[in-house]
Amino acid sequence: MHIISRKALQQFWIQHPDSQPPLSRWYKIMEQSDFASFNELRRTFPLADKVGNLIVFNIGGNKYRLITSIHFNRSKVYIRHVLTHAEYNKGAWKE
């Protein structure tokens, strides 16, 4: 999968250094995979959830949320938001 963009992850882990290992692991798995569907993605990431047209990943033992838009037909992953659990719960990312 082609991930757009790693920069968003890097900017987040500068503020939250403990997020770097799990975000890097997620990035490596996604980059080396080619998921054809959400169901296929769930085999690797069983806790991933669909919220509208977005896919939300629990990162770092549920401490962080990675919100993405995935176009399986084009093998593209767009990073929309990287949030702490508290920021995610406020729901501002849905707007």
C-alpha cells in the first residue's frame, strides 16, 4: 500500500515519543501489504473499525487513534488524523 503521508506520523511522534514504535510498526506492515478489502485488512488489524468512509486504527494499546481513508482499488492510504484517545473522544475529527 502507498501511504500518504508518513510526515503526519512523524509530526505526531515528536509530540508523543512513545507513539513512535507502534506507529512505525503500523507503517511498515501497511507499506509491505496490499489489502484488497476491509475484510482482508481486518485479518491483520482485527481492531480496525469503519467510521463512515474512514478506517480507524487503535495504536499503542488503545492510547492513540490513527484515522485513515483507504482506497483499496488503488492501494492508497491517506492519513487523515493521528490523535490521542482523549482527542478522538471529543469527536472534532468527524467535522
